[in-house]
Amino acid sequence: MSLTYLNKHFVFKFISISKSKTYISNRYFNYARAMSKTHDPATNTITINPLDNKHSATIILMHGLGDSASGWESTADMLADQMPHVKFILPTAASRPITLNMGMSMPGWYDIKSLGADKHLDPCDGIEDSKKIIMELLEKEHVEVGLPYNRMLLAGFSQGGAMSLYTGLQVYIYV
């Protein structure tokens, strides 16, 4: 599925009424960036590209436990509007049982066994598989697009942030 968006300029009027005063303000939102958005149903990955498909940087944005790529799509849209030279890739973690959540299956980059002081002793089942997926995304950008690794950024929220650190600190590529 591929959608193409050509956003417009919008001006919104906000009216705020307090006990003593009424405030009217103009707020200008610049949504002039033309972008191409694709969704890969096989991997549930969302990609936001400049319409001309020319980008000089890539950000891989990873969601937190129980969320998905679509939960961060609007955030990536706002960031993409401010950075028209950047491609955004939003992968979705595999659904897996999470021990901490009574074994309930949900999207997660790895299993969490406990939150105790000795958590560092718990194995994070699935973390290596998730790291491999992220590394494949980085390699694909480097090989297919020719983008240097020093123009790629790993980012994430909560468990996705932990994955970005875990993966990024283990990349053995000279940049």
C-alpha cells in the first residue's frame, strides 16, 4: 500500500477563555512538505520518504512495549515536515509473550522478566533477533541507497529507546 501526501499550509485560530480575559491567537502550521508514505504489511513497517525519494539522512524510530509503528506515525509526520531531507523508518516489533505482563502477547522488542534490582541478571529473550532486524534496516539503507552510516540515527521511546542504545552501541562499522 502506498500513499502520497501533498500537505498544505494551515492557519488555525485558537480562542482561550479564562475567568478574566479572552485570548485569540493565530497559530501557523507549515505542512508544505511533499512526502511519500509506504506501509509494508509483511513487516508492519511504515516508511516516510521525501516525494522525490532523495534524502541525505535516515531516522529509524522504534516504539515502546505494546505499541506499534502506527502509534508513532503522526510524530514521524511532524518531524518529517521539519526535516524534508530525512527518511523515516518505523518498524514494528514482533508480537511475543511478555513475562512481566503475565505472559500476555504484545509487540515487544524483547521479553521483560522483572523490574527488580537484579534485573541486569535477567535474560532479554528476543533482543538479539530485534537487533538483527534493526541492523538489516541500516545495512539496506547503506547498500541500496548508498547512505553512509554516519547519516543514520537510531531513536526510540521506552523499550524502543533501549533497543536504539543496545543496537547503536554494538555497531562495529567505521563511519
